[in-house]
Amino acid sequence: MCPHSADSSKPGDNPTVIRSTQINSRSVTDYSLVEIQDWKMNKKLSTQDMVSSNVVPFAMLVANIVIGSVYLNDCPRQPYIPIYLIVLGAMGVVPVFSSCCCLISTPDSTSSLKVLCNICSGLVSLFLLCWFICGNVWIYSIYQPNYNKNIPNYNQTLINNLYCNRTLYLFAFWSNILAYLILLGLCVVLCCGCCCGLAISACIGCSKAESVQIGDKSSPEEVIM
């Protein structure tokens, strides 16, 4: 009898090893498939949420571009108003596309794309803030302009007699008012959230202090026993 006959089989030929290897490979494959399916589902839900939350802002940005382009030469009183609307609409679309690019990234991709999207969105947001301030100056400084280019107002000076299209001016005027209302609403919600958080923290702190005081008021007999 050969002394090495019991160990002559290779590790790869062992049925137990082959079975365990197949089970491990199957579990890894199943896990990777489940992970990919979960990522696809989360990506689909995130895309739907992003689209539903950006429909109205995107429509407003497109309306800015359309109104500014149609009435580009119809406001001699302040020719920067249609340019303001066009630039505001064109640059306002950039953050939306940046968020879309972040959703396109796969779970195995690096975070460099997200960092680039965040930097781009931050720079565009800073530019839009400065541009919004300029637009406020251009719009509200001529309130209320002459809307009819064929009927000048003789009670005003020659510069103020320059007209501005009613649709263009009122659209820009109320768009900025709507932006102020949205900012005010966000500030109110943020303040309410901060107040609620402080109130909850204070209640939790008071409850903990009361529990500590109740624990310290235990009788000396109980402590001795």
C-alpha cells in the first residue's frame, strides 16, 4: 500500500472544496446583482424626484429666455432687462444639468464627477446671485415706465419717455417678486426648523436633568441596604 495514496488527490479535485467555491462565487454574484438592482432603483427614484421638483423652475427659466428673446429690442428705457432675462434663464439651467450629471455616475465611479458638479453649481449660483442683484436695479429703477411707444408722456423728461414693452417689464417685475417670496418662504421654513430643533433639544435636556435629580434623591436607607 502506497503511503501517499490518501493524499494523492489535489485540493482542486476535492468535491468539498469545489462545492464551497461554487457557493462562495454564487453568493458574491448574487450580492453584486442585488447591489446593482438596488442602485438602479435608487437612481430611478432620485431621477423622478429631481424631475418632479425641477419642472416649475425649469419652465420659468425657459420662459425667461423666450420672453427676453422675443422682446429683445422692445425696451429702450432699459435695454438690459431683456438681456437680464436671457442670461438668467440660460445660466439657471446649468445647476439642473449638473444634478443630472451627478445622477448618471455609477456606484463604482469616483467622486471626482460629483466634486466637479458641486464646484460648477457653486460658481453658477454665485454668478446668478450677482446677476439677480443687477436685475433688481435695472427693473425697479425705472418703475413705472411708459408702455406705449407711440404715445409719449409729456409730463416726464425725454429719457423717461423711452418706452418699455408691458409684457416684458411686467414679466421681469413679477418674476423677481416671486423669487423674493420663495426666498422668504425658505427662510421661514429654516427658522421654524431651527426653533423646533432647539425646543426638542431643550426638552430632552430637561428630561435628562430631572432623571438625574430623581436618581440623586434616593433615601439613605436604600443606599445603606
